[in-house]
Amino acid sequence: MKNDILFARCIDMTVEAYGVCKVDGLVIFTKGMIIDEEGYIKIIAHKKNLAYAIIDRLTKVSPFRTKEACPIAYKCGGCDLRHIAYEYQLLLKQKWLKETLANIGGIDYDIPPVVPSPLQDRYRNKVQVPIRDHKVGFYRVNSHDIVEYTDCLIQSEKANAIIGFIKRKIIKDGTDRYFRHILIKEGFTSGEIMIGLILNVEDFSGLDTLVSDIVKEFPEVMSLIVNVNTRDDNVILGDKEIVMYGSSYIIDELDGLKFKISLKSFYQTNPLQTVNLYKEVVKVSEVSKNTKILDLYSGIGTIALFLARYAKEVIGVEVVAAAHANALDNAQLNKIDNVKFYHDDASRSMVTYLKDVDVVVVDPPRKGLNQALIKDIAQSGVEKVVYVSCNPSTLARDLDRFKNLGYTLESLRGFDMFPHTTHVETVVSLKRAVLSRSADSSLT
Ligand code: SAH
């Protein structure tokens, strides 16, 4: 069966962007095939009733197929939708969102069109590249081989240039063996740049020269930090940080608010679209000067500070110490005093923070919310929950749990934060239903 060439038609696409074909009862997932395309496909792996294939030759080509402009497309594993016209990428994300919500959460909702990203290329403000075997680049799909590149179209030209510059220096003098990663953050509004050099040693001869060469070449660098990680794991950053040049942070601006960002703090990576996303959060929160809001997973306080401009009071909770410290500074930087930020873990009881709260905003990592937190939120009787999700599967699971505890879906909208990838971000608002006695008792 392996290496067989079959004629097939693509009838669907999975959320991982595989084309789905069916031949004599065999389901074949074909890399890169678009719905309605037909042609010859080559089987590369085969198990019982399913197989994986690659395109051999198309006889009918989708009108939405484009010529991918990226030289490393499908090698680096970053942009699985590079061969698909942007309008069709958005339609696919809308369809995937609808299917995931229905299949996992049993949710039937008429999903509005996904909000397009203002930039489709060069939209990212952060890049991190591994260094291994004298190569600097991205990991090849499902492997630890490095795919080298000179230009990555979703990164800024400046970030690509900085990586190229550092790469040439460290490969030339052989110091690349001390490096694990290079990380770059860029304030799109401010133009400020942070460079993180993640090393497996604290120091090496030539480090000072490298640092001064970098800051001479790139005057936009406001912060250059060495981070030491000697652990043998997949976590990028270690505990030890040494500021080699400038500050320990950069500042960026979103919608007139200033934000301090440290090396270890999360900051949304598509800043232009982030403003659209946060405006949706403000809109669906229906915030007024009487509203008290709890922002869980608050990061450097971005959503909390967006909301605080219209609310009575906002409380933010964040587990990463550096991000929490940034949030405290960001409140001061913007002279906003109706916010409080706590350094705490949202997987522990949030009951005390939930007291007298009108709206809870949650923006968790991909794994979504703990069931216990959902119960605490429901039991506190909060009227409205606004859920910002980067993973439709865990969102679907959590929405089902909220539904069982008496919350109904009020609005749901997808935002394309990551053009050319299969990812989609979602903002959902839930409203507490007027509960019958029996439903009420199910909460206790
Ligand atoms: N709302 C912010 C951050 C969202 S990313 C923004 O838009 O920028 C998710 C954040 O949750 C990260 O800052 C991460 O550090 C934090 N986080 C992860 N697990 C957490 C937990 N158990 N408790 C509190 N915060 C957590």
C-alpha cells in the first residue's frame, strides 16, 4: 500500500489542514490538498482504515490555491496554510471553529466571519529560534533538525536581520555551541527592541564584544539580556538573567496605553490585531462605571487596563512574577488607579477574588480552565463571563461545562491572530441564565 499512487478527490480539511479523501472506504489524509481538488496522491503511511498521503499531481486545482511566497514553506512547520488564499483561510477557520464547538462542546452556534488580521505578513512582534548543530533557524516539522532561513515572512525584516547578524558572528567564531536560543521582542508602536540570548553557560570569552557589536549595528535595541538555562528540558528560558545592555524591559503601546514588557512576560504577538481583540472584550463586557471586573490570566495587565478606563474597578491575577511586576508598573505608567494586580495561581481557589464581581474575563493558556475554577465562577453568581481562547478544543469543553452550570452563550467571534497558520483566537461572552430552583441546587 505504501508508495501506491491513487486518484482521489478532497472532500474536507481537518483542523490540522490535511485534505480528507476517501477511496474504497479508506480515509486518506493528504498534506496540502484543498477541498474540491482532484488528482493523484501518493500514500506515505498506512494503518487499518486510514492512511497519510502527499500530492503527486493535481488534475483539478482549487481556485483558492496560491503560489506560496515563502522559501521555507512546509519545511519549518510554521505556516500550514501558506498555499491557500487569505479569504479562504478565514472561511476555513470559521468552519473549523464551528465544527470543534459542535463536536466537542455540543454547541450549535451561527459563527460570524472571522475578523481578518490587519497585517497578513510581518505581523509578529516576537521570534525565538533554536541553535543546534551549528545551525540557527526553526525546527523542521516533528523533529529537532534545524531549517535555516534568511527571511521568514511572518517575522519583521528587522528581527530577521538581527538573527542573521548574530548567526553569522557566532558561527564564524565557533561560540554557537554556548547558545540554546535567540529571542527577539519588538514594540511595533515604540520601535523598541529586546534581545534575549539564551545560553547554556553563564559567560564565554567574546560575549562582551558580541553584545557591543549588536547594539552598535541595531540602535533600536533597548534591552539585551543573557538568560542562562543549563537544564535538560524543552523550556526555553532559565532562571538566571543578566542585563548586558539597556533596561530589563521594553515599552510598547496599544490603543494609547503604554506597556512594559520583560523577557519572561507574555505579550500578544500580533499587536495590531490584539487591539481589535481587546476592543471586542471591552464591548462584550458591557462595562460601565458601576462594573467590577476580575481579569484572570492577566499577564502584564493589558486587558485589565483596557477595561479599567471604563470600569469601576478591575482586579488582575497572574502567576508569572515578572508579568505581575510589569502589570503593577503598567498601571502606574498609565496613571490608572482603579486596578489591583495579584500574583497568584488561577488553578487554586479564586473564591476571594470573585466576591462582588460583575464580569469575569479569562484568557488561559491552551489547556483552558480547571473544572474547579468554572465551578467557583458559577457559584459566585457572576452575571457575565468573557472567555478569550487560543484553543477551540478546550474552549468547546469549557463552554459545555459553563452551560451545565447555567450560563448561556451570548456572543462568539473568531479573530485571526496568526495568518497562514491553523490557529484561531476566539472571544466569547456568556451570560448567567435566570436559574430555576433545580438548576440552582446543581451548583452547590
Ligand atoms: N491576558 C493577557 C495574557 C494572556 S496569556 C494578554 O492578553 O496579554 C495567559 C497568561 O496566563 C500568561 O501571562 C501566563 O503567564 C498566565 N498563566 C498561566 N497559567 C496561569 C495560572 N495557573 N494562574 C494565573 N495565570 C496563569
